[in-house]
Amino acid sequence: MLYRKFGRTGEDVSILGFGCMRFPVIDGKEDRIDEEQATRMIEYAIEKGVNYFDTAYPYHEGKSEPFVGKVLSNGYREKVFLATKLPLWLVEKREDMDRFLDEQLRRLQTDYFDFYLMHGFTRGHWEKMKELGMFDFIESALSSGKIKYIGFSFHDDITVFKEIVDGYDWDFCMIQYNFMDENYQAGKEGLLYAAEKGLGVAIMEPLRGGSLVQVPDDVQLIWDSADVKRTPVNWCLQYLWDQPQVSIVLSGMSNFEQLEQNIAYAEEGIAGGLSEKEHELIGKVREVYLEKTEVNCTSCKYCLPCPSGVNIPAAFTYLNSASMYGNLEKARHHYEMFVPPEERASRCIECGACEEKCPQHISIQEMLKHASKVLEN
């Protein structure tokens, strides 16, 4: 296993981290973890050098933390870095933060967390948590020894990301990033910004929720043309490990075969390991996916603010996601998760103000109708 420094923490983390949100389950039920198989996976990962385990309060409908705690209590806790997250959407007052932290410590059968994250910062959650006393909570948790390092995971745009990075002395962050999301959410600009500020950067969604490994024939032809043959999963991972600013890539592995493969791929995950020709190949794959977009929106946001509150770029992002990756169900799920009802496409009143400002001359009103039909109905 290869290791990298996790930003200013100075800790050596395995370049492959175990995301504890997609354990094998029984009868397809998320709250019924196949404990025998999942335990074997965790133990094997530790044996092979994986030392970063990332869970969270809601994973597996609340069953991930207790399960991980039970496995690590069998002599493994001190061999790994344990990370979990404060469920911001459930916090209503300052006391809730302490209550959740203490509950998570009990669930995970530990006295401290190596890494603790604010889970899923958006503009709204950032403002809410500041008002409720988040900084006081963080300082208290750090000084008490309940957490060693503090960070956040993120789901908003680059402007908000930079504001949060600059808003506190964070140790690390977690962003969604892959070769198709260079300009999505924090993106590559956010990766470079955080790393320059000394933050360790953990990557989630390296396979874009599996979308980048359900490969259409025209994309597979490009992968097959490479001098060095790799699976689509390996291409995705090597793209990330090639960048020295990436500290660790988290993978939510759901069977033993995936775990074995990813550990093998990590053996070649060297920064600067991809050739110029291989970068060009990845660029060609990106172009093929982009050709499948339905609306040529660059997310410049000149159309905003919408008088009715519609988040026009977000609606088009998820509409394009459905067409590019052929996974309507996942696009709808993310749309419902990240776009609140008052900002959805169906709120459009066809005032036309947006179209006057769009540099791409998109028929925004018609495309919002389409987005509403595809994503909301």
C-alpha cells in the first residue's frame, strides 16, 4: 500500500480509503449489513495496509457506525484512522452537536475520532452551523481530545467552498471529484485551493456513484485503445492518484472482489504516474460523455438570480447527468437530495428574464419544462 501525508495533519494515510457506506447487505436491505462478509473485508483491508475508514451517522440507515465499531473493537482500532461525520441536517441547537458526538463515540466504541467532519456543507448548512455555535463546539471537542482533526465534506459551488476553507482553520476536507467533475462543486479549482492552504484532501465519488464504470461501447473503444490496458475503475482511480494534491481516495466497496481489485490498483497510484498520452486518452473519454449532454449549460450563473428562485444551473446539471451516464434513477435521487423544492425546475413561471442574460442562448424556459418532466415526474 502507498501512503501520502494528509495535509497539515502530517499523518500518513493510505491512498485508498475504505468508505463504509456500501457494505454487502442481505436481501438488498441497506440496514441489514452482511456482517460476516463485511467483517472479512475490513480485516483484509487492514491486513493489506488500508488505514483510513470513513463512516457517518446515516450510512446503512444508521447501522454502519455500530457495525464498524464492533469490528474495530477486536484489536483493530489503534491500527487505523477512524473518521465519521456530524449530521448537520439533524442539528437544531448547540447542545445537539455534543449529543451526536457522544452518541457516535459510543456507537463506534472509541474514546476519540482521528478525523471528524461537518457532513455535507452547503451554503445553508454553513450559515446555520455558524449561528448555532459550531466553532465553539469544534474547539471544545478538540481540546477535550474527543477528536484529533477537524474537517468537512462539501456539496455546493466553488464560491461557497472557498468561503468555508477560509472561514476556519480546518485540517482537511472531502470533495466529490473525478475526471468528469473537474468543474462541478469544488472541482479541480477547489482541490488546488484547499491543498495550497495546507488542507488534506479526501476524494469521494471517484467513480461518480458507479456511473463511470457502466461504460457505453463508444467509451470502451477509447479505453481499449490505450497502450497500458486498465479497467474503467482503474482509469478513474489513477486519474485521481496522479494528482499530488489528492491525499486519499475513498471507495465504497460492496464485495470482496472490488476490495481486492482496488488494493491492487493502489499499488501503482503514484503522483505523476500517467503519461501525457494517457491524459489525452482520458480527455477523449470526457469529450464523448460531454457529447451526450442535453443542454449546453456552462454553469456561468448569468441567469441567476431567478425571480422565482429556480436554481437553473443545478436543474441542467442533473438533466445532463441523466443523459450522459444513462442513469435516470441516480440523477433524480441527487436532484431531490441537493435541490430543495423551492429551487426546482417546476417553479419556473416563464418570465423570460434568464434567457436575456444567457451567453449560450439556451432556450431556458423550454429546457426547464423538460427538466421538470424528466427529474420530477
